[in-house]
Amino acid sequence: MLINSSLFKYQKIPLLYLLISIVLYASFAYNLVRTEATKLVLLYISLFVLAYVLKKTAGFNFGFLVLASVLVRLVFLPAIPNLSQDFYRFIWDGRMLFEGYNPYLYLPESFIQNGEFPIAQAKELYDGMGKLSASHFTNYPPINQLCFYIAALSSGKSIAGAALTMRIIIIAADIGTLYFGKKLLEALKLPSSRIWWYILNPFIIIELTGNLHFEGVMIFFLIWSLYVLHSGKWQWAAVILACSISVKLIPLMFLPIFYWWFNSPSLKNQNKWIPEKRAFLKLVGFYTIVLVTTIILFIPFFSMVFVNNYAETVGLWFNNFEFNASIYYLAREIGYAITGYNEIKIIGSILPIVALLIILGFAVFKKNSTIPKLTSSILIAFSCYLFLSTTVHPWYLATLVVLCVFTNYRFPIVWSLAIILSYLAYLSIGTADKSENLWIIAIEYSIVFFAFVREIVLKKKIRI
């Protein structure tokens, strides 16, 4: 795409909004501490307002909006994340791979406690990632580990250099999502301008590009897979979906919802529990390719110790960790009232089963025979999963935001704005009681559930 002076000829107002956005993103990246609550919230809300007016005033000037979306990401290029410390663990894993270690088999904590430093800047990375991360085995899948390895390979002993490399990968993934997302919207005869609700969303820019969360890479493969699937190349779609799973495991839970996709058009409106034989064989083939490709990607790390460590670490998210939950916190209070104890192990075992039943319900009872229907079912099912989770980190919402682009639902965009309230929990977590402010969490989810019920139950569209 050629960008010349005509690009800006009628874009003076949008250009002004873009320049203001760049200044505010720079302030966010280089002049913000996550405990500065007022500044954090004001910057975040201001960036949302600017993103909205930038999209509205730029109109159909696709080239200008592409340039804008890239420039605001480049603002973060040399920055060290200030809202998340996960990237220290990413660098640790990448350097472990670079030194020939299997990162799934070793705890950072065990090295440091024994006075061993297997990688460059081991103590600095250990201190940066925090005790919680350092005391558990890594849970990042193989393609994610490949990204960490590339960062280690290209940055030497520089933490800032590793962060820069990972950021370039994430920005490239967002550009890929823009490309395939636009093509998919056009193929579905939906407004291609919808893609900007993902690409220009300040939440996406801050959480993925800014805080170096690799949901952006997972989403790139997911949207690419959906585009290829819509084009009828289901075998390649399965391979690409496996790549998405191998960045983050999240798409694994979406697999049942593809159940009706391969059913023939003549049966799609009939009340049948099982697709016709030919369609069913394609479905089995699709699942087989996804699972086999995923297993192949894990093979370089495979051992029984790896299996045990990985299963143990994934299980912790359901039975040990608590953050920014909704329904779980209500269940926890009931548990306290009945037994006097935190019953996370019991509640954390029941809620995933409920979430699984909801996902299976969408798989069996919803005929997900088109991309809008498929993405709508995945969107609602995954939302329910997050509502039932014990831990909901902000970046988990990125998948909801991109999926809503292909549906008529907009509550994920509302949630992507309200999620900033979860960061205010750090103000309490830094104190002696180490607890979240549940009133703030209640405000966040009151906004989210209002938007969810309005669109899903009352069928009243949120106009954004």
C-alpha cells in the first residue's frame, strides 16, 4: 500500500488525534507506575475516547488507520513493561532453551536457592518474575517457547533487547491479524471497518504490545485458521489452529464447538444429533490433524516428567490462584459462610465442569455452520468460562475482543474498558493483607454483566 501526501490531505483532525494518542501512549509506557491509580485510569479512558474519535473521523481511510495502528505500537518499542512482570519469565525460558535446558523440567527457584545461575542475569530475572512464577514450572506451549528462544538468540545478555524482540513479534502478529481479519470480514460481507475495534483498541495495544502478552500471536493463528476454514481448506485450517493452541492452550477448549461445521447444507437446518457420515469423517479428520499437529509440536520437550509438571502447573490455575474473579468470589463467600474456610479446591474443581458443560451445550445444540455463528458460540462460551474462572487476568479478554468483531455482540469492548479496574487491586495487594478490593471488582463486573445481559439475554445491541 502506497502512503503519500494525499493520505493526510483530508486527515488533519484525525492526525491531531493520532499525535495526542502517541503522547498519551508514551506517558503510559515511560512515565507510569501501576500503583498510580488516578493517572492509570485517566490515561486509559482518554486513550479509549481518542481511539473512538480517531476511527470515526478517519472514516474509510484504511491506509491512515493502518499507519496509526503501527505508530502507536512503535511507541512501546524500547519500553520495559510496567503493568506486568511475566516477561521476565519469558526471557528466563528463552535463555534456558538457548543454553540447552528443557524449560519444562526446571524451577527457577531451585537454581537460585542452590546458588546456581544457569543463564545470564539469572538473579535479576528471578527477582523480576517474582516468587509465584519462580516457584512453579512453566506452562507456555512450544511455539510460545520458540518466540522466547528467538528473543534469547537475538538479544545476547540484554533484557531490554529481549523485550524489544518479543515486542516486534507481537506487533507483526497484530499486523497479520489485521490482514486476515479484514479478508475474513470481506469474505463474510461484513464491514471491514469492524477490525479496528480490535487493532486500535487501547486494551489490545497496552496488554499485548505494551505488556508483552502472547495472546496476540495466538489470535493471529486463530483468525488465520478461521479464514482458511471459511475458504474450505479445512486440513490447513486444522494445522494453523494447532499452531494457535501451541502458543496458548485457550483454543483447545473451542474444539467441541466445531462439531456442526462440517455438516452438509442439506442437514444444517434439521434436528439431528449426529452429522451425516461424510461430514462426520471430515470432523474426525479435522480433530485428528489438530491434535496430532499439537502433539508433534510438543514432542521435542516430551518426557513423563514434563507431562507431570505441565499437568500440575495447568491444574494450579483452577485450584490455587485467585484474581479478578466474579462468580467464583460469590461461591467463595458462600463457602466461608458455611465452613469458615476458603474452599477453592472444591469450588475450583466444580466450576470448570460447569464451564465444560456450557461449551458442550454450544457444541451440540447450536448449529455453528457459518463463521458468525461459530464465533458467536465461541465468544459466549468462552465468556461463561471466564465468568466461572478463579483467575481472570486482563489479557485473557483479547480473544473475546477479536471474536466480537465477527459477531453482533459488543460487550467484550465494554469489558476491555472496564478491565482497567482490575489493576487497582495492586494497590491492596501491595499492602499487608495481600487482598483485592472486592468493591472495585464488584463495580467492574456490574458493568460487564449489565452489558452481557443486555446483549445476550435482552437482545438489545450496544451501539458503539
